[in-house]
Amino acid sequence: MRVLAAIACFLVLAAGGAAYYVYQGLQPVNPVGQPVMKNVTIPKGSSVKEIGELLEEQGLIRDATLFAYYVKLKGIGSRLQAGDYQFQTGQPVDQLLQSMVAGDTVVNTVRFTVPEGWNVEQIASALEKKGLVNKQKFLQEVNSGSFPEFPFVASIPQKKGRKYRLEGYLFPETYEVEKGATEHEIIAKMLAQFQKELKPDWTAKLKQRNMSLDDAVNLASIVEREVVVDKERPIVAGVYFNRLREGWLLQADATVQFILGKQRDRITYDDLKINHPYNTYVHPGLPPGPIASPGRASLAAVVQPATHDYFFYVTKKDGSSEHYFSKTLEEHLAKDALSRKKQ
């Protein structure tokens, strides 16, 4: 009896010791100092043992083997999801497991905004400053990247003198991309937004004006750079349609600014004489390609321009950013003189 009692006592003590060991092994790791956030990436296909080893290496659990047995006991091993997680030292094991079962991963994304009227080089420079792209690779992808998922890209004409194939098609919007996204993926994101903006009835409306989508984007890019006040965009688009109809030069200052490569408060008469394919003061019709990324209002203005007899416009120079519109050169010169008085 004494032997049996001793054995029973030993077994109880052993079981208690084992239980205490397991209990202690599953307790949160006491952080040294203040709790610290730990980024843990669990690769796809990781076993429970491998997950435990990752957590132990990061100081988030005490014992990877006990962790694996505990997960098996709970029957949730197959429910632990891969991904990027952010845990805090000192968290209970059950909280860690709850996050992994729920797939409560950290989405490592970056947001950036492409303003209306930016050209491809401005976009590339801004994204490079944010550490998102290599500018040279981005511009190369703009000109030679393959984007078969977007039919409109295949229809972009290869005109002589065109600077960038996708100029005008990188839609101005705020985007969110995953860190590490490639130049191709970022461009595709903007092209997808452009495709989303296309309206079903645009093709028919443009066909009535004998205009292709590329022509529309081209003209819309000029409207975007010429106009600040949205309500004037259809009016200015109408001015350019009138000039095109009558065979006039477009004479858009924005195309000269594009050639110069940077915005100037004033352009000179010598600038207007630059013999460049994009100079609409020298060459008739539209330039070889768009000069910037037009926004929704400018695209809509070209698809549905205002109908009128205006052929000229000049800024009011009164701080409103609006324009005077004229039907004749004589009227235009008078309004230009009035505008200069307000400077």
C-alpha cells in the first residue's frame, strides 16, 4: 500500500509538474521594457511547427513545440492563414492564434495621387521620389510595356514624333498599391482606372465627330492644361472644334509649355515659333499625342463640347482664372486689351 501510495503521489506530482510546465510554456513572453511591435511573415504552406518556430524566433512565444501541441489540441492547425502579420510582444498565445485564424494580416500599401494635368514625366518623377519606381524603367514601360488586358492600348496609333505612347492614359486619381509593386503593375493600375472611366456611349459620340479615342484624349489633354474652371471646359473644347472645322491652327499655349518641359508664367513670341511637332502654333491639327493626363471634366468636355461661334479666348487676369470668349479677331483683341488692364 505504501508503494502504491508513493507511486500515486509521484504520478500526481509528475502530472502536476507537466501541467505546470505546459501552462508556463503557453504564457505570454514578458517583454523587456515596453511592448514592441513585431512584423511576422508566414509563408504559404508553412506547417504549424514552422509557424511556431517563427513566433519563437521573434520572442512572441516561449516554446515552439508546446505551441504546435496546443494548436493540434485545439484542432485549428489547418485554419492558420499565411500572410504578413503585426504582433506585439506580451500578447497571449490565443490572441496570436485568433489573428492567424481570422487572417488579420497587415496590408503593406502606399497611397499616391496623380493630379489632373500632370504629364508622364511628372508622374514618373513623383513616384520615384516616393521610392515606388525607377523613373527610367517606368518611362520605358510606358513606351514598350505590354498591356493586352486593355484593348484601348492596342488602338493607340504609332504616330511619328509622339513622345510617350501612354501619355494621357495614366488616369489622374488617388491610388493604393502594395509596397514592392513593379512599374508595370503601377501603370496597369492607372490604365485600369482609365478603362473604368470610359462611358459606353462615347464611341458613338466621337464617331459622329470623326474622332478616335486617341484624338479625344489628345484634345482633352490640351483642354485640361488650358482651363482651370470646370464650367469653361466644354466652351474651350468647342473653340478648338470650331478651329479644327475651319482648318485653323489650334494655337494652344499648353502645347508650347509641353515642348519647353516646364511651366512658365509667360511664353515669348520666339517660343511660339519653335519648329516642333507638338507646337500647334506652327503645325496644323492635333499634336502627335496628348500632352498630359486629362481628368473626367476635360474628357467629358471633348465628348460633349459646347456649341457656339467662339474662335478665341483670353484669360481675364482678375484672379478668377476664367476667360473672355470672342467670335472675331477684332473682338478678341479688344478683350485682350481689357484683360491686360486688369493685370
